[in-house]
Amino acid sequence: MKIAYVAKMFPRLSETFVLNEILELERQGAEVVVFSALKPNEGRFHPQLALLKAQVVYLEDLDPKKWAAWIAPLWSRLASRRDRLFGELESAIAAGDPRRVDLVWQSAWMACRLEELGVERMHAHFATLPSTLAYLVNRIAGIPFSFTAHAKDIYVYRPEETLLAEKLAAADFGITVTEFNRRHMLSILPPEVHQKVRVLHNGVSLATFTPPDAEGREEDLILGVGRLVPKKGFDVLVEACGLLAMRGARFRCIIAGEGPELESLRERSRALGLEDRVEFTGPVTSEDVRRLMRRAAVFCLPCRVSADANVDALPTVLLEALATGLPAVSTRLSGIPEIIDDGLSGVLVDPEDADATARSLETILASPELRLRYGVNGRDKAERCFDLEKNVASLHTMFKGGSPDPHRSGASAATPGGGSRARVLYVSGDPGIPFGGSKGAAVHVRQFLDALDASGCDATLVTARRDPKSMLAPPYPVVVATGARSSRLASALGAGAEGFGEVLDFGGNSAMLDAIEREARGRSFDVVYERYSLLGVAGCAFARASGLPFVVEVNSPLVLEAERFRGLRDGDLARRVERLVLGSANHVIAVSEEVRDYVLGIVPGAPVSVLPNAVDPSRFDRPGDGWRRRLGGEDDVIVGFVGRVRPWHGVDRLVDALSLALQAHPRLRLCIVGNADGEADAIVERARERGIAGRVTLLGEVRFEDIPGVLGAMDILAAPYPDMSDFYFSPLKLFEYMAAAKPIVASRIGQVARLLRDGETALLVPPGDVPAMAGALGRIASNAEFANRLGRNARAAVESGHTWQHRMGVVLGLFDSVRGGKAATSRVS
């Protein structure tokens, strides 16, 4: 296939993604020719330009004042298109736009040249001049086209200026590089063109940008790379360096790039006394960037929205940092949370916040373990979502007239249903997690499946039990395991399971396997996804017997929990089963870094990714007026704890903190909403002993659908976890708290401390510290403006990177990866 790429200026040092995309297309067998409106005006070029085979045609060589001279030889070839050509000229003249008249003549010349070259279709980068040229060629000669929208072209320019809707209507499709961009485009475009918008992330060469050996890193080096323009926020990085110097931190910083802000940045650096600490390199090539990234300890790009509304959409340098295993500090802005998973592969802060930027850099520089963890997670994310080869293959498929596979790395359509739907068998074998139930684990299963369905997957749930009170009717099949014992359990498990297949039957595995096999007779599956349950092996057994890829989700160290809290009798058997299941998985999903470490302690080297819980923020947009009267008086300041109450939730300490805080803030009231089981009596007695029984309410369990209203009726939300040496949770309630846009008081522990920012999205206190917790409650209760700011920031943080839509991007990339790999086998014996 021969494709014409249309650009404003080619090549361009700051648009590496265009060059890399063309080179990868050529590597995959496409023939490319480039039409560039302007010649390059930069003195440096990326070294990979030498690999380019494509001919480059410059429209700048066509003098618009002499259009008759270069159009005259083409009149005979334009004869059949004169009506369309003159129609475009008349429109341009009627609009009083002489530049548009020039573009029409250039497009007519370009159409003839494309036909001479045998070009089958065009693709333009940016929704401005390049796509205008492609659009006009299409109008005149009918050559098919598509285009990619990036950032400035859709945020600074109005859609009527760029003819965005008209271009989409005429194009085969329009690509944009982030889900954030897609949502913006749909908000400014008429509904009839929405289905034309597709998302395809830019990619990075994973063979070029590779992590160095550990000793190759300079442990005090901060790196920033990009054009020195306002939207990149390098002035914030310089201010952060000033703060680091004031705090006595050991660091150096290299800022690589050129642009109009260079002198002002140098001047500010000198004013802060940073001449020996901050170096400005000037313009750099991609090879320079690669070498710098392999040296640095941390990358920083504190992007902002500039005064003209320009904003970075998907900064290529952040993709390169991920691929190089380089931890990054950036901002919660535009598509950046689609690159950096906050707390997993780096840290995201608010734009303009030099102090938070400095603190994040200091934390990463001080911890080799954290740098390694972020780097490994980042490389994993790059391989799953930003692989140049895979993403360009999706683009190539679109050029050939196919739909992008939404499960391929980085590709998705505007609406579900485009491309092949991954057929997922979801197995939940724990009878204590009934489908449709209100406990956190049941809610997690439901929301995960809902998100899979919304993402275009064809999911089927096989579950041990359904909540008899639930009236839930989901859009995917739900199969409840019932019936006779299966004699195939031991043989299905195969090698590595000898000697305990029959023993496992009491756990319900036979009925689960029987239900799975009955379902599989009527439909095919691509992936088996099992929520790991104690002694549960049905999903693992089916995957191994059928040769399907197997993904297992681990939410906690179940064997340790069962031994500690539930009196597990046969721990040795449970550990053998756990080792078999985890060792059989093509991939393991752990909900926290602590759970990941637990998995690696059982099966060293297991392919495991951290995927925290998430939330659908749209559920929490309703007011809580109807619940306010049930929770307390109108004048009360209601402190809420929502969720099942267990000893490790620290509710007893929350009662103690309330008794202290009431001395200065008598309007405080504690409301506990959820199943307290055996803890209720102890809570009531503790409140009575402290003389605050009248200020503590236990409401009991409420429906899943009522949680948003309950949270909306509260004033402060609490997650008072005690001090625990093995805090491994990814608390679903925390994501719901954030989505409710309420101020949060939480313990500084585990994933809680990584998810929340003290003083920005919550107040964090030492685990179990009752006076600190009381002080935090009082601080929020006495300052409504501060409370509202915490709530707004928490909501913004969850929207920017912790929705189920964000999580599905990871899951679908993982499914694509395992579908292309080997089926489930055992790594252990």
C-alpha cells in the first residue's frame, strides 16, 4: 500500500512521533511519500532520519503568485474535476480568504502529483493546515484520507476555524492520541461524526529505549526534556530545584531542549543560585535523549495549560521515560494520567505546584527501591500500551480498511464494538462473594465486569453464589455453579496437582468446573480470568485443560488471612494450591505493591502487574439530601466510615479520636454505615465508656446503589487504619470517598499513602495516632474552604487516573499480550 503523509513541516525536531511512525510503517511494508507544506528551518535532525526511504515533496516550492505556471500543465488532467475545483475556489473567494485560495491551487497540484505516484490514501498529522490540504485534495480528487488530532489543534483553535466537523465527515476516520482528547472532541463536535473518532496512542521504540544496568544510573540526576515553551512548565521545575537546594537535597538537574523561554529560565536559575546544579543543554536529538534517560535517576515534566489554552496531550518524552525504566514526576493534566500511573510508575502532582514537585522528586531520589519499582512498572506499561510496533500495526490495519483491535496496545474505537471483542470467562469461586452483594469484594467483581463490558469485551461470569436479595440484571451472562460433582477436576489440573484433586472437592471446585465446562460447550473464550479464592482452582483447571491463556487476580494474601483470622486447618494444602494457581498464570494482577511482593515470594519471577481498585465517578454526582436526615441533624458535622467493619479497619481508634475532637468541636457526629457483624457491640460500648454514645450512629448495611447518596450526605470521610506491618489492601472505599468529593482523613499507610497527597487530596495521619486523627477532624470541621478544596482535589485526582476506564486500558493491553502468548502451564511442581 502506498500512503501519502501530509505535514506542515517535515522533518521537525519536536515531532519525533511523526518520523518514527513513518519509519515503522515502512518497516512493516508500506510505501510512504511525504508532502510537507514547509521546508525544515532547524539545523539539527534526528539520526534515524537517515533510515527514511520516503520521497519528500515540499509545497513551499510552489510560488502562489505564479500558480498559473505550475497549474497550466495539469489542466487536461484536472478536466474531470474542474467543477469541484472551481467550487472550492468560489467558496474560498466568497469567504474573503486569500490564503485558502492558495491552498486550493496547491491541493489541485498535489492531487495530480499523488495520482502520478500511485498513492492510495493520505494521512495528515494535526487538524490544522496538514488536514486542510488532505481535505481539499479529497474534495477535488476523491482520494481517501484520515488525520490525527493532537493538542494545540483541538484546544487552541475553534472547530469552526479548522473545519473539524467537516473534515471528520469527509475522512475515513479521525484519530486522536488520548482518551482525554477524544472526550473533548466529542464535546465540541456534532453527534453524527462521533463514530469517526478513534483513539490510538503514540508509541515508542522498545528496542531503542531500553533500561540501563542499575549501575548506569546517576542517583542524583534529575532530567527534563522538551521545547522550552510555557506549556511544558520548566519554570516550575527550576523553582522545585530551588526548593530542593534550600532543603539541602543532593541533586543535579539537566534541562534539554530549546525554545523562547531559555534565557528566562537561565536567569531564574542564576537568581536561585543554581548555576552549578542546573544545566541547559540546548537542542537535542532522539539519540541524545536516549543517552540522557539512561543516565538519569528521575524524569520531570511539570506540564500546564498555557495562557492560550495550549496543553500537551501525550508527551513523547514521557513514553520514552517509561520505556527506559525511568521514574517520572509530571502533572494531573490532559492525557498524562494515561501514561503515568500515579504511585505505580511515577508521581502526578497538580500543575503549578513547585512544592509538591520538589517533594516528589526528593522522595524518589532518596529511595533506590522506589526508583526500581517505578521503573519496572513503567517499562511494563510501555510494553503493554505504547509499543510503537503494535500501535503502528493497528494504524496500518486502519489504512487497509479494517477496524482497529481495541484490545491491541494503545488502540480503541470511539464506541464499544469496533474490532474483535475479547471473550473473557470471569471465574469467582468464593461463596462469600455473592454476585450482586453489597460487600466490597462483591462490588469490585460487579464493577470490574461492568467496565469490561463497557470496554467492548464479551464477558461471562461463572460464580459460586448469587445474592438472593439482588435484582441486578447485568448485560453479560451470569452462571451460578450448581449440580453434581465433576470427576474431571484432578485430570483437568494435570501435572503439578497430583495427590490433592479429590481433597479440593469440598471447596466447591467440582461444581464450578462443571458449570464452566457446560458454558464452554455453548460459547468460545479467549481468556480465563479468575479472582483468586482460597482453595479455588476451577478457572485454573479449565484454562490448563483447554489451553487458554490464564490471568489470575489476587486481592490479598488469602492463606495468611485465613490462618490469622479464620482458623484455617490445613495451611499446607492451601499453600500448595496457591502456588499451583499463581504458578500456572500467564499473568497475575495484584491490587497493591504489597500483594505483588507476596505473589513474587511464592512464585519468584512471576509476570505480575499492580492494578489498584478504581471507581466510576459518574455514580457520585447525585446529592445526598435524602440521607442527611437519617445520618444526623442539619447542624451536625458528620464524620463517616462506610464499608464492612473489621478489626483491621481501626474504627475503635476513630471513636477515640471523635471523643477528643468533640471537646473543641461539639457538632461532630460519627456515622458508621456498613455491616459491623461482631464489632457492633464493642463499638457501642466504647462510645458509651467515653461518654459520646449520643454522637455515634451505626446505620448498618445499605444497598450498593445508595452508597453515593450516603457519602454525599456526609461532611468528612474517614479511613482510620491501625498500624499494621503487612498492610496490603487497595481499599475500594477510598476511591469512592475521592469520587464523592469530600474531605478525607486517612492513615498514612500502604497504598493509602501512595494514593493520597497530604494537604492536597486528604489529611494523612500516622496509623493508630488518635490525637493526630482528632486534630485532622477538627482542622477540617473548622475550615469549610479548606474542606471543599480537599474534596475537589480528591475528585480531580480520581478522575485523572483512577477510574475503571483507566484500569481497563491496562487490562485490555494485558489480554492482548496473553492472547498472543502461550496457554496456561505450571511453573511449579
